[in-house]
Amino acid sequence: MRQTVLDLEESKIREVANAGMGRSDVLAFWFGESDEVTPDFIRQAAIESLQAGETFYAHNLGLPELREAIAAYTTKLHGPVGAERIAVTSGGVNALMLAVQAVVDAGDEVVAVTPVWPNLTAQAQIMGAKLKRVSLQPRDGAWKLDLQALLAAITPATRLLIVNAPNNPTGWTLSRAEQQAIVAHCRATGTWILADEVYERLYYAPSSNGCAPSFLDVAQPEDRLIVVHSFSKSFLMTGWRLGWLVMPPSLTHAMGKLIEFNTSCASVFTQRAAIAAITRTDEVTPRVVQHLKLCRDTLVPLLQKLPGVQVAPADGGMYAFFKLDGYGDSLALAKRLVAEAGIGLAPGNAFAPEAQGWLRWCFASKDLARLRQGVDRLGTWLAAK
């Protein structure tokens, strides 16, 4: 086994979840997914595909009709994007890994904005890259980017910049001006940008197109930009493992070859479900976003009332990222909360060393009472300390 693989850290989120899975008395908020089932019309599309016998291989890049549907969806949000720039992948995680494999060699320098979901930094390390972190900075419970520090970290030696915005876990979102500055700088340095924008529709600030600012809004088709999306979050399809890439058209053919050597293709019946989802997105996503905003606006004020809690409402994503004063080890704290309070949260140091002492609470819950009950349990636990 390669030493790089042996040295990979196990998921601290999974470590906490493993301590509480199977316990009916634990309120689980550790994973980044809604507890709402995929809408019926999406599931029915997959069932009909299976009943029609669509159990064979598909094109490496995805069904042409799905690629066209994704292109039309993207164009509606961000301006013209053709199907020749789209590749369907077996999940957003697979899309991210493919993007890194496509542009990063062993020894290359990769800059990542952190805290961030640990898979994004681990994938670069798996490829043997030299990772440089540029940390967001917490201010009054919210995390902000030092743009000049980021630009200074990106030099002609930087092969790839990894940015996740809206960000998991902090909810931080890039502004249009920041994106423009980053694109211009990376053009000058010859640096690729890998933009994880899977939370773009889970955005609660006013916007003209109902989503967060995207690099696609400010980049040219042949810019060194790869954008990753997923059907998981805004379509309630986490278990379906389906995502997509938007890339320069000159990269698409080679990406198809890379998909062949990773997964060959996404399954046809999941792609049929995705066509139903993306062509009828107005029946799903606006309702999901409206409910998640209600979840955020229910949870965050309750957390703010607890003594010693630092938290601010995030503009995007599905998480409340908060700090408990007086507790340094996030992993130990999260395990204590499972064992002693019956609450399952993700430890902040799973996302970056600088998030030590923070906790992530996924508020994507059908039942608001569940969120209130979780805060009650946390408050009771804190009062007993």
C-alpha cells in the first residue's frame, strides 16, 4: 500500500457517527444530508427505467439527453454553457476526484481554502500534491476570506486552487468581486481553479437567479476552470451518487477517458431519475431552499441564546457552524455530546486544524421540533457542566 494512502486520516465525522449509530436516543445531525426522501416522481423515473431493462453501460460522459438537460439548466442560471462542456459522474465526490486527477501530478502545489470538507484536501494528497492551506478567519461567529492572503499564496508554481463556496462547513460564500479577482489572478499565474459549487442553490441572500455567485458567471469557456455539481443537496438525492462537471470544451474528451478508467459510466436508471429531477427542478429546489432557510432561522437564534456559543447565520449551505467557549478538542467534545447529551454533531477539526473547538450542525430536518429538541439537549448539557 502506498504510504500516502496509509497516512490518510480517517473521517472524524464517521468516527463520531460510528459512536452513535444504532442508538435510538441520539438525535443525529452529523452528516450533510436532508432527512427528507427523494421526491416520488424522481424515484418513479428510475423504477420505469429499470422495468424497461435499462441495466447496461452508458456513454462515459453520460446520457446525451441528461447532458443537454444539465446544459440547459446551467445556461438558465449562468449564461450559455453547451453540452460539450458537461460530464456526468458517479457522485459529486467522483467529480472532484476526476478533476484533481485531470490536472494534478505528484509534487504539484495545490492551494485550498479551508476549513473545508476533508475529501477536497485529501484528494490532492492522494495524488501526491503539496498542499498549502489558506484559512478563512472567524469574526463574531462568521468566517471571512482574506482575499489578499489567498492571492499572495497563489503563484506561478501553484497548479490548482480548490475553493468550496458556499462552503461546507462554515457557510461562507464568495462575492462576485472576489471571484473576479481570483479568476484574473489565476489567469496570470496559469493556475487551474476547482470550484466546488454543490451548494449554490442552497443560498439565502437576495440574488437575481436564485443561487450563490458562481465562477461560471465571470469566467470564459476556455479558462482553466472546472466546476463541480451534485444532485445530492438541492434535489434530495444524496444516496443516488450522481454529479456533474462543467469544464473547458477542450478538456471534455480526455475527461471521458478518465471516467472510463475510474467508473466507466454512471448507471442509466440513476441518470433517468436525474433527467426527471433537473427538468422539473422548480417542483423540488425552491421548496427545499425555503424550508432550509426556515430551519436555519429556527436553529441559529436558539443557539445564540445559549451561554458561550459563537454562531452566525450562514448565507449558504445547510449547516450551523458554531464554537463552544472553553472546549478545545472538537472530536472529544462531539463524542461527549453523543454519549452524554444524545446529540450527534460533526467535529470542527474534521474540516481543518484551525476549526478546532468548533462543531457543525446539519439543520436539514423535515421536523423543526427535532432542531428545538437538539438545542434543548445541548442547553441542558451545558447547564450541568
